[in-house]
Amino acid sequence: MRGLRILSLAAVVAIGALTTACLVGPNYVKPSLPVPDTFRDAAGSTSAASIADAKWWEVFADEQLQALVRTTVTENYDVRIAAVRIMEAEAQLGVTRSNAYPTVDMDVQAGGQRTPAAGTEEASTAAGLLVRGRAAWELDFWGKYRRETEASRARLLSTQWGQRAVLTSLVSRIAEGYFQLRALDLERDIAQRTRSSRNESLDLTRIRERGGATSMLDVRQAEQLVYAAAATIVDLDRRITQQENFLSTLLGSFPTAITRGLDLTAQPHAPEVPAGLPSTLIARRPDIQAAEQEIVAANAEIGAARAAYFPAITLTGAAGVQSTALSALFSGGAGLWSVAAGAAQPIFTAGRTRSQVALAEARRQEAALNYEATVKEAFREVSDALVGYSKAREFREQQELLFTAAQDARRLADIRYRGGATSYLEVLDADTRLFNAEIGQADARLSELTGFVELYRSLGGGWQQ
């Protein structure tokens, strides 16, 4: 077993060499990217608190919406695909890390031979058995495999952050989709109520026409109002079904009806939402974290590419036993071994190594630029969401005033028509304006809620479990 002792000694020497070996390539330095002191349109708030620090079930109080989100984060195909990608990245990390360790294999050979003696009928026979183990180890003297492992580990982290980005997007999509469904429900209720009211007006107009108090033109105009409301109901039924189908897809199921919770007008949301400090946005947004890990990976790959300039140092060894008889296979004289060390130095590669290094450096620059672009895009989204939510609330307040005015105008037009002071055309116009104002009020409530959801998403909320 002298050969095994020599192999062990070689391994100790190799490990000692690796501890003092070089690690070529640049070490990662976190990009220094200046960020503004405050978010634009954040009303000068410098509070460290942010709504994005809250869990999604703390932000969305509708229990039915919470149930939909819980189903989505477990059953949605995008989430499940992202989970599988994490498994792929973990496996790739294992494959890459294994390159830094020795490979050992073993083979067993058995054979026999019969040789006849010349001029006789006798023959000699011989049998042999060989059991041999081989080991090969390319020393990571220049840090090639350590850099590749560093890159694989960074890509695993990037994939994990990517899954969180998917969760953030899905939580916002399911919340927005649910609010859109409740808005359509509200609009249908408005259209249904309006059609009932217009049917009553149509009945009164027909009575007045039969009594000679008005003309058939007023009847036809009243019918237009009824039919317009009925057509709106039909269209809303279509949109409601399609919205339910959309939500079903997000839930990872076949198209089905969606259970409702709170009405649109009862959905809680804070009038003033804390945005937090801009410096914390970079640490919270999953897409920014994923982009940074891509820089880490690309930076490590520069070192792996530069290692190709240096010789590859390999230790190989074999040890085993060989005998013509099984009983003597493990006797002292049956042992065999061999040890070798080699170095392969690239001499001429037609510029391949240089180009590989240049490629890795270019990819690092690309990753860095993508990181900067991702950060600035995130700040744009936050600024858009802040002004969007603030102005949506103001717009909803104006729509409420518009609805109140249109409601009173419709009442006055009806009084004037019954008193004979005006034609039914004025009632038709006032009623149409009232209906549009009430639908607009529902749309304004929806815009305010979706603005609230978008602000939560843009600040990096939704992935915390």
C-alpha cells in the first residue's frame, strides 16, 4: 500500500499549495451608485418607515383577496417555474463546485489464456485478475474553479431574487385584477339600477303619451335610455366573465367563477402612504438585487477566463493489485502503483484566451450597466406611483363632486319636464350625464386602488412571506 501513502502525501502537498495559491481576476466591489435623498413627489417625507416593509396580508385587508393571493403564490405557474429554476441553479452550483475536487474511478479486469505446446497435445493455461483505482486532480492553483463556483453561487442568488420579483409582480397583478373585477361588479350594479329607474320613467312617459300630454318622440327618447343601459349590462357581463377567466389563470386553474369579498367602495387603503428612504429601495427591490448578483457572477467569470493564461497542474495516480490467482490477489507482492504530475501550458490559441477574457469583461460591463438602469427604472416607477396615487385620490374627489352635481341636474331636469318647461331631450341629456358620472366615479375609485397597489409593488413590497 505504499502507493496509497504516496497518493495521500501528494494530496496533502496539493492542499497546502491551494491554500497559498493565487486567485486571478478582480475581486467584486459593490457598485457605488448615488441615489437621491428623497423620492420625487414624496411630499418631502424622510421617514424610514415604508409600506413595502409590511406583509401583503397586512396591506390587503379583504379576506377573499388574501385567499386569492395565497392560492396564487403556491399554484401560479410562473411561481412554480421560478422555483424549478432555483433547483436548476442549485444543481449547476453543485456541478461547478465538483470540478475543484479529485475524480476517482476503479476498474476490474479478469482474463484467461490457453496456449498449446508445439508438437504435443498438451497446453498451458494462464489466468489473471487486475483491480486498480485511479485518481486525477487538476489543482485549482490559479482559482479557476473557485471563480466559477463564485459565479454559479451568484447566479443562484440572482435566481432566488428573481423568484421574489415574480412574487412581487403576481401579488400586485392579482390585487389589481381583483379590484378591477369589483369595479366591474359596481358598474353593473349602477347599470342595473339605472335601467330600472329608466324603465319607470319610460312607463310614465308612455302614460303621458297615451293621455296626450306628450308626443311619441319622448317615448322613443325614453326607450333609448333603457336600451343603452341594457346594452351596457350585456357588455359588463362579458367583461366580468373575461376578468374572472384572467384571475383563474393567475390562480393556476381553469376558468371559473371568482368568489367576491368586500365591495369596491369598502376596500381599505391609507390616504397617505409612507414611501421610506430612497437608500432602502435598492436593498428591498428583488429585481435590483438580482441585477447585482449578475454583476458578481460576471465579475467572477473574468477570473475564470484569465486563469486560462496559466498552466493547468494535474496530479494523477493509480494503485491496485494484480495476480494470476485469486488467493494471491491481496498478497504483498501483488500490489502496483503509479504517481504522476503534469502541467499543461497554452502556447498558441489564436487569440482565443484573450478573446474569452475580453468577452467576460464586456459581460461584466453589460451587467453593471443593466444594474444602473434597473436602479434608475425603479426610482422612476416609485415616482410615477407616488404621483399616480396622489393624483388618483384627488381625481376621485373631483369625480364625486361631478356625480353630485349631475345627480342634482337630473332631478331638476325631471321637475322641469313634468312641469312642461322643457322637452324630454333635456332629461335624456341629464340622465346620460348622470350615468357617465357615476361610472366615472367607479373608475376613479378603481384608479385610486390600483395606484395604491402599484405604489406597494414599486417600493418592493409583496415578496415577503
